[in-house]
Amino acid sequence: MTKHPRAQPLPAGAVAASALPGTSAPDVPTPSASVTPSTSETPAQPAPEDSAATPGNAATAPVSSTTTVTAVRSGLAATTAESWTAQTAGPVRDVRGHDVALNECASVHDAATWQQQPYLSGAGNPAVLELYIFGTEAAADTAYEQVTSGMSSCQATSRALQSAKHVNTDAAAQQTATAPKAAAFERSWTGVEGLSAAGTQTNHLYLAAAGTSVLVLHFDELGGGSSAAPYDVHQDPNVLSLLTNLLAGPAGTH
């Protein structure tokens, strides 16, 4: 589980700590302490909701649209056997010059805009769909490869962090599915306080790229008495199909 502490990066599952069942979605902070600045120390400001997403007027895919939210919610229900409730979508954020941390292992570099759509399962588990728009297709491809690389070494990264924090080094991470310009990863571990909350958890991360867009979906299985059946990673190809279909549809950016 990734929590949402004050003045900390907003990573996978950040909705968990502040959007509990029956509550509204959290505010998504303007990237400042929440993002590691790469070229500027000035916090990025939100882009207008109806503005062009990137240089050259590449439009932002409306992840908060009813069609897209419904597709993700129903797709998650089909693959996880849980009901999911969409929370209020975050605003489109201008994040040029910033790196957005997904978790301890991977960050998204050089995006122009960023938007989050949180979900909450009936068992209280969080999910977040994130849309990143880039100025060029090459930049989107590079960011996709960087996230894939970071997640491919996530087991070693997570165990090193556990060791440094004197937590049992039990992290196990693997790639669970692949498709053209799409990949799925799973990490099971005792989380280290910081970007993640402490405690037993399994984190699932999916990403897909097309044109100038990268979609990232995270959902978490939390330790401590959840009544939901463990998620079967054999469903991960279906989740990747969901993301690639979203990018290929009318809401996608090409």
C-alpha cells in the first residue's frame, strides 16, 4: 500500500490513506515536494482543464470522462472480482521539468501533463489510473522504457531499502505480463514507511504507451484482514488489454 503523507510524493495507491469508503477523493497536490524537480525548483501549476495538453496542441485524453471511468471500473471488477467505486478525478497538472514518483522503484520523467483517476474497492483497497501526456512520441517511449527498467529491478531496490531501514528483506517482485508497449508488474513485501506505508502488502502496476500518451494503473492488496480473495496475476494480460484499448479508443491520444 502506498499512503498519502503530508508533503510526500504521490505514488501508487495514494488515495488509500485519505479516501476511505464513503468519503470523497483526496486533493492531488501540486507537484512540489510530491515530485523530484529535474530542471526547476518552482512548483508546477495546474494546467487549465480545457487547455491543450502538450506543445503542439496535442489534446489530453479525458480520463475523467464517464466512458473511460466506467471501462476501467468494470475492467477492474472483471479481473479482480471486487467492486470498484470511482472517486473524483484529479485536475490536469502541468508537470514539465519534474519527475513523478510512482513508487520506490520507478518515476515518470519529462511528461507535460499528469492526471489521476482514483478508485476504491469494496474491500477498501485503492487503485489509481494515471494519464501522462508528453510533448513528443519519443519522450513518451523513453518514459515508458524508464519505468519498465525501474520495475524490472524493483526486487533489488525494495530489498535494499528494507535492509537500510532494518525491515525484514522479504520483497519479491516480478513482471507478470507483457504486450506490445505494455507491461505488468507485481511486488509483494513488507512495506517501508515513507513512500509506502509499513506492513504486508502486494502492489500491482501496469503501464501502456501509445503516441504521446502513457497510462499507468496501480492497485494494491493490503494486509491485515481484507476479506477479498487474493488477486490472480493470470488476469494481468486482460488488464493490459484494457489499458491498450483505452489508448486506442476515441479518448486516446495518438
